[in-house]
Amino acid sequence: MKKKFKYILAGSLLLLFVDLTITACTKDKVKPAPIDSTCTDTISFTNDILPIMQNNCTSCHNASNTSGGYDLSNYSGVTQNTGKVYGSILQDGSASSMPQGSNKIADSLIQKVNCWINQGAKNN
Ligand code: HEC
């Protein structure tokens, strides 16, 4: 009887631990992205947006491998559908979530793409 009680106690503690771990991970994931349309800096395609594409996207989206029909290695490719490009990195369900098979890119980078589009998606 005493032994059984020990097992129950150990089991409960284990469940509590697992539960706390899961809660901690879930909390990390639902942290809201600080994406807003307040854009104080002017975002440059060449200096800000193209490097984001080169670091995260052009391995699959380039001139010889246009996954999903997107060559993201140049201005015309990125601007062929800025709404889809933004939706894909925001992962809001309006497009396939990108980068495929990797973590979401940093919020600060998503914010830059958002600002660049709001500023007219210029070839600057
Ligand atoms: C590991 C390869 C890979 C990487 C890296 C990658 N993509 Fe994709 N992407 C794909 C494939 C494959 C498709 C076509 C299938 C699909 O839509 O899921 C695609 C489709 C897309 C589409 C079309 C989605 C739609 O719903 O029509 C967009 C936009 C896109 N990618 C943007 C990006 C952006 C922006 C990045 C970088 C942040 C990126 N991708 C990184 C492989 C990749």
C-alpha cells in the first residue's frame, strides 16, 4: 500500500513537470509579434530587404529554382506579389508559411518587410 502511494506521488510529480514544461513552451510560441505599421526609418530594398531574402529565401527561390513561381533574388521577383511574400513570412495563413522547413524569421525583419511595403515597396 505504501509502495503504491509512492508510485502515485512520483507519477503526479512527473505529470506536473511535463505540464509545466509544455506550458512554458506554448507561452514562448504565442508571444505576439510586435508588428505594427509605425515605420520611423526608411527601409531600403537593396540594403534591408534583399539581404533578408538572400539569407532566408533565395536558396529555394532563385533564377534556376523558382519554388512556387517566386525568384526572390531580385526586385521584380520580390514585388511580383508583396502581399503573398509578406503573408508567407508573417505566417498568417494567407500563403504557405515561409521559410519552408525553418523557424519563422525574426520579428524585426518581418517588421522591416512590412514597413518597406507600406512605404510603397520602392526599388531604393
Ligand atoms: C527550403 C526551401 C524554401 C525556403 C528556404 C523558402 N521557400 Fe518559399 N516556397 C518553397 C516551396 C517549395 C514553395 C512552393 C510550395 C508552397 O507554396 O508551399 C514556396 C512557396 C512560396 C511562396 C508562394 C506561397 C503561396 O501560398 O502562394 C512565397 C510567397 C514564398 N515561398 C516566399 C518565401 C520567402 C519570403 C522565403 C524566405 C523568408 C521563402 N519562401 C523561403 C520553398 C522554400
